[in-house]
Amino acid sequence: MQFIKILVLNAVLILATYSPAVAQSLFSTGSSSDTAVTLPDPLTEDAANALISRLSDSEVRSLLLDQLNTQAVEADDDEALSELFHHATTGVVGAVALSVEKLPVLFEKQPQAFATFYGKIGGDGLLKLLGYVIVMFGGATIAELIFRRLIKKWQIKPPADFDNITLRETVVFLVQRLAREIVAVFVFILVAMNIGMAIMPPFLGGVVGLVAPYLIAFPRLMVAIGRFMVAPNNPHFRLLNVDDRSAKAMVFHNFGFAFLIGFSIVLVQFNQFNGLPRGEAGVRFWLNLAVHVYLAAVIWKYRAAMVTMMRGFETDISPAEDRVARAFPYFAIAVTAGIWWLIQIIVSYGNLELLNGAPHYKTMTLMIFAPAMDTLIRGLVRHLSPAMSGEGHVAERAYLSAKRSFVRIGRVVVFGIVLMLIAGFWGITASNIATAGFGPQLAAKLLEFLFIVAIGYLIYEIVSLYFNRKLAAEQTAAGYMPDEEAVGGDGGGAGGSRLSTVLPLILLVSQTTIVIVFLLLGLGNIGVDTTPLLAGAGIAGLAIGFGAQKLVTDVVSGVFFLIDDAFRTGEYVEVEGTMGTVEKISIRSMQLRHHKGPVHTIPYGEIPKITNFSRDWVIMKLRFTVPFDTDPNKVKKIFKKIGQDMLTLDEFKDDFLQPFKSQGMLEIDDVGMVFRGKFMAKPGTQFTMRKEIFNRVNAAFAENGIEFARREVRVALPSMDAKELTADDRTAIAAAATQAAQEQLPQDGQKDDR
């Protein structure tokens, strides 16, 4: 029953959706003519007669068939939806109630099945069966021991230094052990089945043929997988973050879970062989309930260990990952309950053949343990991701961003694999969905939509990873460290390269394009008409062109500024008196961070001129005023010595393009002689150098008995013979000093406040 298979897919993906309009568009036949014939609205008697009078017989026949098909499809869809709701509610309750009512029958019929089997083989046959089993499994055990002895010399020995074990050594050891266990189980079952076929009657061979794979092979394989995942006796090889006690418990309950499932399958088949049809006594319901209750109880008991396992070995997980880890046990219990409910819906439909091969158990196991693969992905990324290239905050951020991208790419791949496996468990393929009704077709479209979105997201992450790594490499090569301004720098650094300036814009455009393209592809695939969306985008473009001319001006101006390479991120620029470091650029504006903290956002269209203080090199000129009696040659020698000493300092020698030197006497003012010195340096280092030069000049002047000239205010008093100043004298002195200070203010205000 195809509808049940699609119901399973909808329940797993939580994507049950209904749209009559889409159904009509999918199933309407339409007219064979070039112009579609439609009924008039409103459909009056006169309008109908007029329509019939002008239509040909073939057109009338096509119109009637079209209307009949549309009504039939809508009726089928309504009936299917109503039937689904009934089976998901009343049907499930009825199935559970029926199994409870059959419980007395179970205690009556099950002993009869055992009695029937005993009647077929008798007491002697039971003893023979026991002997056959001993011979069969004894021979299989000997064969397995011989196999293990033969391959013992090929086993990889554990490394001697467990403290420095590598991921490669861990994976090689675990994979080799898992392969050895799987092959050993295969040898055991193969030998056991061949011995059974050789010595046992066909009837008994069928019974034992169920026991060997389901009660021996399957539990042993689950134990081998559990040992591969958590290595209970080898914590150094453990792939998941669990303690020793939880690791051993996980392997034990893996065996218990597998044995309970195998026992359920064997008992149901045994009952069918012995006259107890499936569903007559409700055995399958109670066994299935026992499996789900057992699994939910184990998850609840070890929920703390499961949270730790989901967090992984990393200590820097994001808050979202921590929330997912905390919710994982409850998610696992919800999946267990949801799969049980889905099984009851299938039973309510009466399509028990859909459960052949135990797809519900496979789906439940995969969905519960698939999130745990996330910890494995993060562990693999931690060991396999490329090492951090370069040093500093930029390289560190690029390294962390790359790790997160690799993790997200791994998650998308795992998501796609899980979807394909679940579809395979239930036999959901494109061929059997294509011939189904509206519900199956909608489910298939939704499945394709998920795959399209997953592929788009995968491309999105790969593109982001490439551009982010390229941006970090460019910034590291240029020596641009964006965080240095936040630490307290004065601005004016060299900034990033030209490519590092435009890469964020290219990344933004690429990401936006990928999102739009794959979203339109996905919506178009599920039947949504994307033509109105494209038309709306065109109208929006016209509106931007005619009604947002300022925005267009900003965008175009920005393009030409970038083409002219007028500024780069990290450079210190001035725009009409506004100064700051270029912190961020967008398609219409730039953000300048002043060295005191404020951020200025300036649209490109409002920039008449940009002054760049960080391009290639910078010259810093310093002024020093000394008294009139200072020896100019002594000042020149002091400046020269300071310049030579600065070139020997490790923190400054690589940043000087020309050393600090004297430019001689600049002028003589009313205070003293003004000397000037200058140096050429790389952008962004000049302010630190200036501070160091000021300190060294101050110390050298003090050592050589040179004082800095001070501004003096001389006031001529009417009577210089008075021994004490009068009140008028003090007033005159204060007024003269105030006037001199005010005359000096405009000059001081022009100085760089950095």
C-alpha cells in the first residue's frame, strides 16, 4: 500500500502537508486545444447555454472530463486525509484496545503453539534437536576459534604510549577489531548453518535457521558496534565522551536491545510455523511494546551520560550545541514513542507486510543514534582540520571559523545519508512514488525539497569556508590585525590588502545568490509558482531604480571608490573632517571607527573627497622650543643620537623607513628658538614612535642642562618702586595673563588630539 509508505516518510520528516490547489494543478487534465475552456463565473443557465452553443463536441467532452477529474481528485484527497486522521487517532486507540482484549487469548494460544511444536517432534525429537544444536554451535565455535588463531598474527598491536596516541592509530585499531569481530560472526553463522543443513531435518533446520541470525549473530554484531563506538575496556581508543561505567552499560544494553528484537522476530515466525497466525493473539504488539519501553527506560536511566556524550570532548561548544546536548535524551525518548505510534497506525490500516524486515526498528535505531554522530564529526574535525596558519586574532578566528564550517558540512552529509537510509528501509523510491496519488507525490516533492536545500546549504558552507580562509590569509599576509584598535591603538595602520577589502562583499553577494537560487529551485520543485516572485523582484528593481535614486548613487559611488582603491579596511582616513579607521564596508556605506571609540557611518554618495593617512608611508614632524641661549649644534647631535638609538630597538627598527633626525632651527618666536625633527615610518606605528622620541628628547635635554622654553607674560606697572602689589596691580597682571592664554588657544586647538 503506497499511501502507508508515504505516511511513514511524513511521520519521520514531520512534513505532513496538504494543498488542494496544488492537487488540482497536478491532476487536472486540461483541454487539448491551445486555449483552455473554463466555466463562466457565475454559472447561470443563460451563460451555460451560450457556452455550449459555441463549443464543439470535442471541447464539451474535454470540459466535462476536466471537471470530473478535478472533483474525483479532490474527493480522493479528502477521503485519504480523513482516513489518515482516523487511523492516527481512533485507529491507534482501537488497535491498542484490541491487543489488550486479546491478552487472555495470548496466554491461551501461546502455550498451544509450543504444544503444537512439541507434538510435531515429540520427546525424542526434542532431545535430538538439543543434540543437533550442540553439534552445530559447537562446530561453529571451534571454527571461529580456529579463524581467530589464524588471524592473530595479523592483528595490529596497541601502541605502547597511550598518552600520545594519534587519531589514525585509534581508527586503525578500532576498524581492525570491528572487521575481525564481523568476520568472526560470519564464520560462526556460516559454519553453523552448513552443519545444520547437513545433519538436521528441514523442519528443524528452519527453526534453528531463525535462532542463529536473530538471537546470536544480530546481538553479537550490536556488541561489536558498541565496542567500536565506546571501547569499554580501552578508554584511550574511545571515540565518544563517556565514562567507563556508561561505556560498559551501553555495550550491555546494545546486546539486550538486539536480543529483545531478535527474540520478537523469532517468536512471531515460530508462532506462524505452528498454527498461530500473525495478529491473532497480539503477541507482536506486546513484544514491540516491550522493545520500546526497554529502550526508553535505558535512555532515561543514562540521560546524564548521553548529554555528556553529545557535548563531546571539546570545552568550547556553542550555547546552541549545549542546548541540543541537553535535549538529546528527550528527543530519543520522543522518537521511540513516535515510532511506536507509527507502528500502531500501520497496524490500524492492516498493512502488516510493510513491517517485514523490521524497518521500524532500523529507523528508530538510526534516528536515535544519528545525532550522536555529531560528536564523532566534531572529534574528526578536531584532529583532521588543517593547522592554524599564521598568528594573531585573525588567524585564530579563521581557524575556529573553518572548524565550524567543516562540522556543519559533516552534519549536512550525515543528514542526507540518514534520509536516504530511512527511505530505503521503508522501500520508498522515486519509481513507486511517481505512480502514486497526490499524497505520495507531495511527500516525494517534499523529500526532493529537503535534498535541494541540503545541497544548497552544503555549497553555501563550502563557498563561505573558501572565502573566509582566503580573507584570513590576505589579512595575515598584510599584517592587518583588526582587534589592535580595540586594544587602545591610535589608528592610522596600514590596513588590509585590496583583495581583503572586497572579499567580504564578494562573500555576501555569493551567499545571497546561493540562498535565492536554491530556495527558488526548492519551491519550484514542490509546485510553488515562482513566476510572481521573479516578477516581484523585477518590480522591486524598477522601484529602486526610479524611487531610490540616492541608494543607486551610493552603490555606484562605492563601486568606483573600490575600483580606485581609495581606501581599505583598517586604514585611517578623513572624510570632510570626520576621521577614523575603516572598520566595515557594505554595498552603500562605510563605517569609520574613531580612535576614541565613536563609529561614523557615511554613505558613499556623500563623500566628496577621502584623505588616506595609511597608504604606503607617513612622515611625522615634531617641534621643540628651547631658550634663546641654547647651542643649536648640541640639539642637532642629541636628535641624531636618539635616531640612531631608536634604530637598534627591536620593537621599532623594522618600522622606520627613515630615522629620526634634526631639520635644524625652524624659526624664532617671542618665547625662544623652535627646532624641528622628523622621521618616516610605516603607517600606524608613528604615534608610538613619537611618544618614545618625546620621552628620549626630554631625558636628553635634562641630562645636557637644556630646558624647554616657557611662555612668559611681562606686565609693566606704573610704580615699580612699591614693595607690595596693590589690588590694581594684581588685576592688571591677571588680565594680561588671561589675554596671553586666549591668544594661544587657537594655536593649541589645531594640534592633533591623539
